[in-house]
Amino acid sequence: MDTAAEVLLIIVSSVLAVFLIVFTIALIYIIRLMRRAEQVADSMESAASAVRKGAAVMPFIRLISAIVNRKRKGKVKNEK
């Protein structure tokens, strides 16, 4: 084999090895990022579910609050 061909083979092999190492590291980080994104999505989904349940109960809470406020106002007027 010619000397120039050997040098070229070494350079190309070195670049390929560096590329494979960088690609492997990048792939590991992408997998970690995807797992974290999945965890965030799950937590957001559970938070949305809690808000949905709270929103369903809100009219009853407002009704009870209005009744309590009316009773308090009635007691204050009766005491004066």
C-alpha cells in the first residue's frame, strides 16, 4: 500500500471513531431527555386531572360559600 493511502486510511478511521463516540454520547443524552420529557408529561397529566376534578367541585364550594356568607350577614344584621 502506498504511504499516502495509509495516512488517508488512518485519518478516515480516526474521524469515524470520533464520530461514533460523539454520536453514542449524543444518543445517550437524547434518551435521557426523552425519559425526562415523559416524566414531565405524566406529571402535567396528573396535575391537569387534579385541576379538572377541582373544577368539577367548584360550583358546590361556591354555593356553600354563598350560603355561609348570607347566614353571616343575617346574624350581623340581627345583632345590630
